Amino acid sequence: MLWRKSYCLAFIPALLLALSSPCYAQSKIDSLEQVLKEKLDDAHRLKVINELIYVYKDVNDNRAYDLSKQGLELTSKTKNKIDIGRAYLNYALAMESRGEYQTSLEFNRKGYEVFESIPDSTQMSAALNNIGIAYNQIGDYGNAVYFILKAIHIDELRKDVFNASTDYVNLAESYFKSKNFSPAALWARKAYTNSQQLGDRIIEGYAAEILATILIEQNKMDSAHYFIRIAKKISTDFNNEYIAARCMSHLGKLFFKTSQVDSAKHYLKKTIASCHDKYFADVLLPSKIILSKCYALEKNWKDAHREITEALAISRKIKNRNLAMECCLLLSSIYHHQQNDTDAFRYLELASHYKDTIMSQSISASIDAKTTDFSLEREKKEKQLVLSNLLQRDEEVTRQRYILALAAFGLVSLITIIFLIRKSNIDRKVAYVQLTLKNYELARLNQEVNGLINTIVHDLKSPLNSLQGIFYLMNLELKGEKETELAQLLKQGNVVLAGGYEIVKELLDLREIEGNAILVEPEKFSLKNFFTAIHANFSSLASQKEITLQVDADDVEIESDRMLLKRVVDNLVSNAIKFSSKQRTVMVRAKAESQRIIIQIIDQGQGFHQSDMDKVFGKFQKLSARPTGGESSNGLGLAIVKLLVTRLKGTIELKTEWGKGSTFTIDLPHYFNS
């Protein structure tokens, strides 16, 4: 739960400063409460309730919650869209304060739709910002970044530096939680600088405390302590319990990372106590997790187990899979040290399940969010370029009109022709400049996306390596024992680990191919010997599934890149076996015809639906067919095949019928002209 936007029609720093005065706030509350006791029509009552919630939201959460429920009931009794939208957003805020983040998302979206229909860009930005906050709480950081960037785009177009600064804080929090520390620090410092220029100390407090926690992760403890002191001073000056709680939590984490366990426990316990009657889930959960780690260091397993179990229950309630996975891993470690291997593996398996769910969500969501960031930036630059071109054209038209006014009537035709020629040349130059800029932008975007994929793959290595280490230790302990429940769990874990490595491998292959890092190196080799080796490689796999693998290749010498061709054929033969049932046949044929190589992989598997044909060679595509032996499939294999065949200057075709099988035909040149 980060610093929250107001839902009032105006959002001005001077107004917030006035409302921060206790006398002014209480006077405003007393006045509005008195009005609410009077006999009012429903529309007027809803307006007063919305104003009261604005004053109460940082003073009395319980009263704000009760009023928000009353306001929600009145939305069907008025036609004023502004008051209806504000009522939706107020109720969403109340649900967020109680940890009901899914409900908060629902009503923030309703509020956004109302304000979009008016339209009211200020309130649209507020709704988008709070949707991002809700996603942040449940651990869906890709969507959090996506919606907060949309809010920033609106505020920056409106040149609303104040609201944009609050968005920067929330964006920094989202990047931090997704472990992208560099962009997190960039946005946090931007918010901190803006808040100082605006003179808004509340935003300065939030920016300072998020900067502190980023610096702790970067092991810059002195700088982190400096920003914690700033945020703590602001929380005292403005009686902001939320910032104060976050500062205590950060101090606990700082002392834990510097091995000062007693000091860490002191601040973490104070943090947890301060959150007892308030639902600061993003403060409470990390504090309990770190406190459990402190107890574990002291081998106080009972207290460690209590704290982490409570943290797991809260993370499940708010559906935060990232924190739930961290809790399960810590619980597994605690049980392992207590020599309770059954429960240790049970929680290890549950952590693996959370990891798989997070992986499938985060890849697509992170790419979507990053692409949105790039698109918004590109759109802004394009609008600036169009505006500049319009100004230039206006100046040109004015100049031409002046020349025409001074020219003689007999020269009008000639001047008109000159004008048209000149205008055409300008348009061509402008078009050329725009095309050049767009090409540059596309190249930059491609580089950024490749960098993003590289970051994701890098981040995946750590959990995979951790699991591999755990399985290695367990294998040593189980060596020589018969099949047990524990061994079965270990076997299942190895399957999950293999699937993770397969995703990493294919992502790296895809990036390598798209980045033109692969060179084609033709060499002469026997076509028959090549496919004999293919048969040898896959015969064991085919036998395991009771599938007959047949290979028929011409006995000729060809010239091609042996390794790239092997990757193509291996991928297609592996898929044919993977998606075929028992007692079926997979046929591989290869013929040399008039300077061409024709290769066919024919299976009797499930085939493809007609709806699959447009996306069969696309990236990250899930098609109709499913593996028959429980194997993994991540939607990258055929995309890699397509890219490699193209690199070999060939083509690939698919003929298929659902339920009867498929035939992939590859047509390659017999030789290359380098």
C-alpha cells in the first residue's frame, strides 16, 4: 500500500497543506458531519459523503470505510457520473485498506470506466495508479508496472508534475519488488527531486523510504540510513503511521543484513506491533519473513515457524504468490533443520508450484509492461515531431502567401507550380526524417526487448541453481535406498527443474538466432549417415513410448550447415514423438533433387486445428495438441525451427489434419554461395 492519490476534483499542494492542519481537518469534518445529519436528497448526500471520505481517509479508516459502503449504495440513485466514479474509487480504497485487493481492483476498474466516459483525465490517472497499487500488493508486478505507466503517461501529457511524482514512487516500488533495482532507483530519485522542487514533504517521505530499501538491497547501508532518517522525520512531523512503519521495517532489514540480529529483531517486532490493528500487508509480511529468518539464525525453530506460518497465511489471503513462495522455501528449510523431511519436501514442492505459476505469468506480463513503456515514450516523441512539423508548415504557408500577395497576377501560375514542387520536396524530406527516426526507434526497441529477455533468463538462473543444489544434497542422502515417498518427491522436483532449464535454453536459443549471432558454415557430409545418426539419437526415446521410428535417406553427399540442420531435424522429430500416442509410426524422409534437399517428418499424432495454422510458427504460442507422455511444451520450438530454416535459405511447410497427424516439409538449397 503506497502513498494514495486523492479522489477530489482538484489536487493541489496548497490544499493538502491546509488539510494537514488538525484544526482545519476537524473543523471540516464537524461541518460535513452536521450537513449529513440534515434531510438531503440522495444525489446531495452522495456528494457530501465523498467529501467526508476525502477528509477522513488519513484520519479515521473505519469511518471512511462505513461512509464508502453508504456511498456505494447511493450510486444507483444519481446520474452524476463524477460522484458515481468517486464513490467507486472510495470503496476500492476502503477495500485496499482491509487487504481485499481483488475487490479493490474491480471497483477501481469501474471508476476508471466511468471517468473515461466523461472524460476526466485526472480521475482516470488516479484509478490507473490505484489499480497498479493493488497489483503490486498481490505480487503481479508486470501488471503493476503496466497500469502505473499508463497513469504517468496521462499526468505527463497534462504536465501535472504533482500527480506524476506520486506515480513515480509507486513505479519505483513495483520495479523494486520485481528485483529491477536500477530502474527502481531511477524513478525513486526522480520522485524525490520533484517533491523537493514542489515542496511536498509527504511525497518526499515516500520517495526517501523507497530509496532507502533499494539502497539496502544494493548494500549501500550509510546512504540507506540517511534516507531512513529523512523519511522518519517526515512521518513524525505529519503523524503518518504508514511511513513510520515502513521506516522501522527498513531498519530491521538493514540490521539483519549487517548481522546485528538483536537490533533487527527489536525493530521488526515494533513494526509488527504497529501494524496490529491496521492492514499494512506490504509492511507486515516482509517484516514477519525477516523476523523468522532472525529466529532461524538463532536456531529458535519454534518462533521462526510461528512467524513464517502467519506470513504464509496472510500472503495466501491476499494471493501474493511471490511472498508465498518465499515463505514456503523458508518453511522447508526450517523443517529440514528439524529433520522433518516429509514436511520439508511438501513445502519445497509447494514453492515449486508457486514458482511455475509466477514464471508463466511474469514473462508475458513483464514483456507487456516494458513494451507499453516503450510505446508511450515513442508516442510522446511522435506527437512532438508532428507538432514541430505543423509549426514549420504553418510558417512555410505564411511565407508563401506573402510572396504570392506581392507577385503580379500574370505570375500566379508559375508561383503555384514552384510552391507545389517545393511543398512536395519538403514532404519527402519530412517523410524521410520520420522514417529514419522510426527505424532507429524500432532498432532501439528490439535491443531493449532483447535486454529484457536476457534479464529474465538471468533472474531464472538463481532459483534453478538453488533447486539443483537442494536435489543434489537430497540425492546424496537417498543414495542406495529403495523407492520411497521422499524419492518420488525428489524425482518430481527433478522433472520441474528440467522443465525450467528447457525454458531457459530455448529462450537463449531464440535470442541468439534473432540477434544474428549464428553464422551459417556449410560443409560436405553424407545425407544417409546424417539421418542414421538422427535415428540412433531418438530410437531409445521412441521405444520408451512404443513408437516406431523409420528413417529413409538418399545415399548422397550434400553441402549444408550440419549443426543448424541437426537442430531443425532434432526439434521436429522430438515434437513428432512427444505428440504421438503409443503404437504409432514416425517417418523421416530425405531426398536430394536437382540442387535441392527435401526433408519430410511425418507423424500419426494429434495434428493441428485449423485455428492453429496462423500461429503455428509464432513465439510463446500454446496450440491445440498436447504432449502424450506428460512432457513440457512452452511454445518456442517451432518458432526456433522457422528461424533456423530461414537462416539456411530454405522454406518449411505444414500439412495436417486434426486427429490424423502432420507432415512438415523442409526445402533447402543443396549448396550455399557465401
